[in-house]
Amino acid sequence: MGKEIESLPLLRLVDAGIEAHKKALEKRRMRWDKGDVTGIWRDSDGSVRVSYENGQWFHYWEEDGRITWE
């Protein structure tokens, strides 16, 4: 099964966001405890929300060429 072309930019942002998030935790000598992704959706503000197995979710967005989350 292929990916829809329209979803590729969203998936790239999600991949980049998760990678940056994990690297930031590694720099602080913290381990990734969120688990795998359980849901992805775009919010009305343009950010991408990702939910994880542990029940947490984060907004990811690109700002000045960098991936940011909260």
C-alpha cells in the first residue's frame, strides 16, 4: 500500500519532529519513554499533533527552519 502524495509533507514533518525530540532527550541523557506513534493529525493552527503509546501527545511545527514542539 502506497502513501498518498498529499500526506508526504505531513509525514516528513512528523519524522523530523520525532527525530529532533529524541535527540534533544538524548543530549539531556534522558531516554525516550513515549513508545510508538498511535495517531497523527494536523491541528487548525497548522501544527501537527502526534500521540504516543504512553498516552502523551505533542504538537510539532517548523519555526525558522527548526522543528519545535510542546
